[in-house]
Amino acid sequence: MFSRCVMSRKMAHWGRRSKERQAVNLQAEGTGLPAHELVYRRLRDKILFGELEPGQPVTIQGLTEQMQVGMTPVREALRRLTAAGALDFQGNRRIIVPVLHAPAIEQLTLARIALEPTLAARAAVRCDAGEIARLRATDIRLDGAIARGDVRGYLVENHQFHAELNAIARAPILTDLVEGLWLRFGPSLRVVCGQFGTRNLPDQHKAILSALAAGDADGAARAMRADVEQGMTQITEGLA
Amino acid sequence: MFSRCVMSRKMAHWGRRSKERQAVNLQAEGTGLPAHELVYRRLRDKILFGELEPGQPVTIQGLTEQMQVGMTPVREALRRLTAAGALDFQGNRRIIVPVLHAPAIEQLTLARIALEPTLAARAAVRCDAGEIARLRATDIRLDGAIARGDVRGYLVENHQFHAELNAIARAPILTDLVEGLWLRFGPSLRVVCGQFGTRNLPDQHKAILSALAAGDADGAARAMRADVEQGMTQITEGLA
DNA sequence: CGCCGGATAATTTGATCATATTCTGCCGGC
DNA sequence: GCCGGCAGAATATGATCAAATTATCCGGCG
């Protein structure tokens, strides 16, 4: 009992040393958010914007040294992402970036068509002028990225457009569901865009914006459905 | 350096002792699944079947001693559940069982109506005789639980019925989404059932079964939609 | 003289880490 | 070709620190 107490003091000293090194790193990274949250967000963005390749293995130890944090936060972030289907947990405790196959794409399309038009319709009856203006600005940046041939920029702004739109709908539960779907096809979308470039990337954003500005819920839903179908068709054909 | 080594040996010894006790406990629980998976499943069932009360705080340390495992597995299970919305992460790093309010119920209803009829329709064109028979058997057990006034049994068998039905649809991604929704309203559903007992718990399961047996996709979807609306109305009125 | 509000101490809980242990997959010997 | 050891990665634990909540205490006021 006593010896354990002494021992603990020593460990406390070492722990403090490493902790200080750690603290500096976290401050450098940014806000006062917990490390597991930071790891989660950075990994999520990497998946969403195609910095990870389908099939690529994701190891805990790799992340710990890459992000300079302990294993526990990494572990938690990975659990969150695997729970959301953004990463694939191979039975033999190995984690990889998911490789989409036809049935998965079909289900994702079904789910997106079931949810995103509903959100667009809600947004149409809730949006105000400022929100539409911000949405227009995002869409212009999106067009710029396409013209520039900037794949990463396209992915970022496209997601931004849809995220802003979903936020307007004031339905956080539905929005969370949709975000989870986007995480699932993010890596594959990047692959497709990488193959074909940004030349042939039509979207229905103009039609969506018109419907929103007119407060036309049904029109917004239809336009969103078309946008989703177009996007998922791209993925299907690109991976075929 | 040396002292640390000695210390480590002692810690290892204690760790092993508790680990062996643990191993026994894990074996008792069942298969050779990892601890975090077991914790996740047990917590999920508790949420799904109403053993946790809305608003009740869920603490890591409480779980560690309750389930006799270390903090890391508990932590991972909680991350998975909060990611799915089954638990609510209060900003001040405290976790509680979610308390549903009207907008949340509305969104859950929207999502369920968007997804579950689709799954039912898919099931209708995929089911075979054996699956229908199993589904019938589950529904009979469900009726038994209702007649007995067994709330817990009702929750278990009702979930089982829908889970089996969704499995027939062979759309694991959609099924996962729906499972997440069920987790969100599980605790509140229990509260409602606890208030009213199992007397007034009508469902559309007979209609669903007929449609499935007839291979009538559209009929199955309609019946499922009615079942979902009925169930969610119960919750809305019960919590009002 | 008793009660209440705010400041402080104590406890509880969460977050993170280093380490020990276990499992998986691979490689070389038979 | 198969089996046993080995390297590496994942799982799990306990220690420790930080934050937040709760309990306590004391001075001022009714």
C-alpha cells in the first residue's frame, strides 16, 4: 500500500512531463476542444474530402503518431466513425476506408432520395434572405472550383452548400442522418472526381436556389432529388 | 528506472488478478467478443428496452463498476451511442439519456416514414416462406406479451418483429439507419408504455404480414407507414 | 438569534496517457 | 504444405490531471 503510493508519485512526475508536451501540441492545434473531438473532426474531413482512399487501412498507431495524441482519443474517434459507417471494421480488428459496391450505392441513393428532398422542402419554407445569399455565395465559390479544375475545392464547397441548406431546415436529427450518408460515399466520390476531373460535374443548385427563393417547397424537393440522382449516378458510372 | 520496473511488475500482477476475474465475467456473458462490444450491446439493449430513464445521467465510472470493465471499453461504447444519438452529450461533458421534445419526435417520425416503408416494400419482394413463418411466430409472442401486460416483453418482441422484417429487406445500410432511430425513442417509448400499460397498443402487424405473404410491396409499405404513424402518435400523446 | 448567499474546500467525473496483455498474420524450418 | 515462433498492432487497465459539481462554512442581514 505504502510502496504503491510512492510509486504513484514518480509516475505522476513522468506523466506531467509528457502531459505538458501534449498540452502545447493541443494549444497549437486550436481551440480548447477535447483531443478526441479534434481527432474525430480531422479524420471526418479527411474522409469527406477524399484525402483517404477506399480500401486504405487505418491503424490506431498510425493515427497516434500522425496526430501526436495518445491512443484513447484516436480509439474513440475511430469508434464514432465506424459506428456511422464512415469506416469499415473488418472482423479481424482491422479498419479500412470502405470500398463501395453496387448494392451499397443503391441503398445510399435510396436513403438520400428519401431524406434530402424532405430537408430541402423544409428549408424552402424556413429560409430568409440572408441565408439564401450565403447559399448563393457558396454556390459561386463552387462554380469557381469547378472552373479551376480544383477537385478538393469542389468537394469542400459542394458539401458546404448542402450542409448550409440542411441547416436551414432546422431538423438536426435528419441532418445528422444525411451527414452520415455523405461520410460513406466521400472517399469514392473523390475517386470518381479524380478520374473525370471537374469538367462534367453538372448540378441542380441553380434550380434549388430558385425554388428556395420562391418558397416553393415542392420544387425544392424535386430539384434536390434530381441533384442527388445526378450525383449518385456519377458515382455508379465512375466506379463501374 | 529500476524502481519503475519493479513497480510495473506489481501493477501487472494486480492487473492480471482483476483481469482473470474479468475473464470469468466475460466468459459468463457469452462469446469471445471484445469488451467494448459487449458493453455497447448491453447498453444498447438497456436503451432500446427502456431500462434507462429519459434524463438519467450515464457516467463512465458508474458503468465501469457496474459492468466490471475498465474505462476504455466503456468510453468507446458511449462514443458509439452518442454518435448514433442514442445518448445525449451535454456540452459540459456529461452524458444523459435523451429527453424527447416535440420537434425531435416530429423529425423521428419523418425519418421513420421515409425509411421503414421502403424497407417493408423491399422485404415484400424478397421474403420466403420460412421468414414469414418466423415473423408470424414473433408476432404471436408479441401478442402474448401484450395480453400478459408485459411491457418489457412488448418492447423486446416489437423490436424483434421490425428487426427481422428489416433484415429480410437485405439493405444493411438502411437497416442501420432505422436502428439508430429506434435507439433515440426507446427510453421514451418505455415511459409511454409504462403509463398506459399494454392495453391500448394496436399495431398493423397483421396487415404487414398479409402484404408480405402476398408479395404486395406497395401494400406492405402502406401498412408499415400506418404502423409507424400509430406508434409515433402514441409517443407524442403520451409525452404531451 | 436564525437564515441565506456567496466563496471555498472536497468529491465526483471526465480526459488522457503509458504500459501490460492478447490476438493476428506472417515467415522460416521441418 | 503445415506448424511453431515472432513481429506488430489492437485491446484493456490503472494512474493521473483537470474540470465541474456538490457540500460546507462564514459573514451579513432580517
